[in-house]
Amino acid sequence: MKNPFLELYGGRTLGFFGIGKSNLALLSMLSGTGVPIILRSDKKIRREILPRDLNICGFFEEDLAAQNIHEDVLIFSPSVRRDRPEFLSAEAKGCRFTSDFEIFLEFNKKPIFLVTGSDGKSTTTTLAAAMLGADFPAIGNIGTPAVAALSMDARGYVIEASSFMLEYAKPVARRGVLTSLSENHLDWHGSFSEYASVKIRGVTDAEETVISADSPAIFYAFSGKKVFAVCSQNFSEDELKKSFRAELYYSTSGGYILRNGEPIFDLAEAYRKEDFNIKNYLNALALTDGFADEERRIDVIRNFRGLPHRCEIFAEACGVKFINSSIDTSPERTISTLKSLPHGLIILLGGRDKNLDFTSLAALISECGDVPIIYGEAREKISRAFGAYQYFGAENFRQAVELAIKKAKTGDTVLLSPAASSYDEFSSFEERGNLFKSLIIERI
């Protein structure tokens, strides 16, 4: 297909604010085109990662990132808010704001299946894409960036959409699922109300809406309303029908997954049987219902091995097990991981706070008698949540890992489940998880 940039913005000066995965993919599409480009970032821009043959007319970085905005179009990374005074002033002067996801929506004519929520997005997206088949690739916050996916030979797309993406884009999906809803990214959104409304709008704008009723916030937001499908491990079909009007009810009972009360899969056959993965199975099944071969849907669940950085058991030595769950960037997510594991944990907690409450997490760890090692920017706030309960502190991530190794004895499990973002020391949770694995493997 034709280059979307040249179609939409040929002859204009393009600014890029934030040089992450999605904007790097867009910049690659401009290599050799001669389109004038200005690069902006609140961080130092790493020149070595930029595509070659770009017509770069200027760099504005760190404290100068938002100065002298004169571009015709400014393309934002998803995590950049657009309400800074400098941005508003540029917009008032005619600068058009957009993003990879918004450009994708302008061009795409194929059906999309949208996945959003506080937890379980990536796994549900991966499962749904596998159920639908190779011609429905996983894109967006996982997999291929959105605009780059337009050149793929696809019948449609399964899109993992973050709250950042949905804040400014208005997708109309063929079907959308809200996997969970709990406090997250409050440092960015400012309030849970704003965060929740963005997520809810993302799925209610879809032609058909799927919800997970086990999240209290979702239960109350949709109670009494008509949706396409409701998923739950906590409520039976009859109980769900009292609160929701739906065509489909996916639930569990007696070790089986049920569709409208009828068993369709024996969970004893699943490789991964954790509660959080069962929740992901229900969400993916409801999202793909009627669009995918039934045998393939069941085979996907039966053979699913999990994704990296999500309760990933990657090593065992001297009777000590090591688990990488670097994706756990909120207390709620860490709580979910802890509930799926036996006690006897040495838990690495820390990173950058997202203005979240660690009280419930600290209470659970204290109750279970697990050993927390707290590190990073958020260590003081996390430490306060533990009160008099004993914890161990480390200044940075490497020190925390070393301390965990020293304290671990036969029968223990060392778990990285940080409950905070990685951005104090790392560029992503993947980088944090990969370092954790390499440090452990070097030592055992």
C-alpha cells in the first residue's frame, strides 16, 4: 500500500515527540523520502537507534523538548500528555496533533478486535490473535506498531490498546473487551475516574462489548446494562443474568469453562492453570466467539505456555525457584500474582511510583509472611506501607537482586513482581525483566 505519511502529510514538516517503539516504526517509513522531520523528547535522544536516510531538521530534547514548536504536524508517543501550555499554544496556531494509532484508524478499513484493561491485556490479545489465526495479527501495545501493520496481509487486527492510546483516539472496534479495571497510571491520568472512563469508552464504542465482571469497578459500571458477553470466575451464569443483559455468559464451574452454562473445556487439560490465566482464557474466548474455529480456540488454551515477564518460571538451582513477573507494574497486579503462588517468597518490589496505594499489597505480604526487598525511586513510599513489618532495602535494582540471591535458601522462591513502573532505571518492563533473568543465570 502507499506510504500513509506521504498520503496524509506529504510536503509538510513532521514533528515527533517521544522516540519509542511506535514512533521509531513511523520514522522507518520515512527513510529516504526527504520529508522534513523534527525530533523531540523529554529524554536525551539516542541517535544510534534512529533509522538512516531521514531528513532531520532539528533535535529538541530534555528541557528544550517543547520549545519553538513550528511543525505542521506533531506525532506523539502514546505516553505523552498533550495538555502542556506549549502544546496548546502550538495547536492554537494550527499544528495538527496525532499518533501512530490515530493514523492507523484513519487508513484502516478492516475489522479490529480491541483489548484494553488494567491487567491481562497482552495475554488476552495474544490468545485472541492465536484463536482467530495468522491473518488477525496482534498489534498496538504488543506486537507490530499500528501503522506498520497496515502493510501486513491481514483480514483484521487484534489491538492491545493502553489508556494512553485511548485518551486521544476513538476506535470503533468490531468487538472490544475490558479485561479488568483497577487503579493504575494515576500519575498520568490524575484520577481513577478519568482513567476508568477512558477504558470504558474504548469498549462501549465497539459494535459489541465484552466485560469481565470479576472487577468490582466493571461490575458496577455495567450493572443493568446490555452487553454482548460477560465473563466471570466468581459468579455463575444465573448470578450474572441477575445483573447483566447479555447474549453470552462465559464462566467456570467444577473445573470446566462454561459457555452459556454448557461445558466447553476441561481446565485440567490446560498447561497454565493460574486464576489470572483462566480469566484471560474467558476474555479471549468471548472476544473471538463466532469468528474462530472452535477446535482451534480450545487448542490455543490447551497449549498456551504464557508470555515472557508474566509469572515466568525461568530458572531453578539449589532448591530455589526464580520467577520473573516484571510486567507487574501496579500493586493490584502484584497481588494477583502473589495469590497464584505458594508462600515462601522473597519478593522484589520497587521502581517508579504511579501515584498508587501499596497498603493492600503490604498487608497481603505481611499476612503471608513473605520477605519483601524494596528498591528504587518508590522505596520510601512502599516501605511506609509495611509499617513495623520487617523488610529489606536496596538502593537500586542490581543491589536488590544480589540481596535476594544471598537470602534465598532451599525451598524459597525469588519473585520479581515490582508493583511499580520500570522507568526509574529502565526503558521498559521488558528490559528490567531481561536484566533480572541474566543476573540470576550468571550466578547459578
